[in-house]
Amino acid sequence: QLQASGGGLVQAGGSLRLSCAASGRTFSSYAVGWFRQAPGKEREFVAAIRWGGASTYYADFVKGRFTISKDNAKNTWTLQMNTLKPEDTAVYYCASGNGLGLTTLDAWGQGTQVTVSS
């Protein structure tokens, strides 16, 4: 099971930190990361990090603003979001799966709402 936390309301230009914790089993996915879904829009990939290494992969619209990191010992990963924009408003979901772009998923957490006001 994946449990996301850390969403909230922030003004444009502000920061939020999302966290995801994996529990209930030995964690062995290739990569972990985040997706988001805004109202009326399709789910989109945000960022991922290789679980057994350090490679990261970001969607173009978050490069330079968001940073993904992990703690293998704690089975957790985080998404530091800086310089937030109103268009970053969405429900953010943590996930794990195969491929650095998380092209196939093996676990999906509940979402956490991020709202960025202008």
C-alpha cells in the first residue's frame, strides 16, 4: 500500500513537500514517483526516481522546480515542489512501477490535493 501526504493550499511562488510511504510488503519496484490529475484533465506523469539507483526523470513542465528524492531504508519518497504555479493545482498521486517514466504501475496511492492560488 502507498500512502501519500503533504498536500495543501499555497500561494503562487510558494513551496510544498509531498511524501509517500510504502508499507505492507518488501518493496522492489523499479521506480517510484508521482502523477497528477487536474479537474477535467487526464492524469499526467510528474516525476520518478529509480528505486535501486539515483536516476531521475521529470516532466518538462516541472523541470527546475520540482525535485524527487527517496529513502530506501524507510520505503518513502518525496516530491519537493518549489515555485508553484496555479496550473500545478491538481490531485497528486504517488505510484510505483516499471520504467523510469512509470509506464506500467504496480501500486498506486490515494491522492493528496495541491491547490495553488494566484
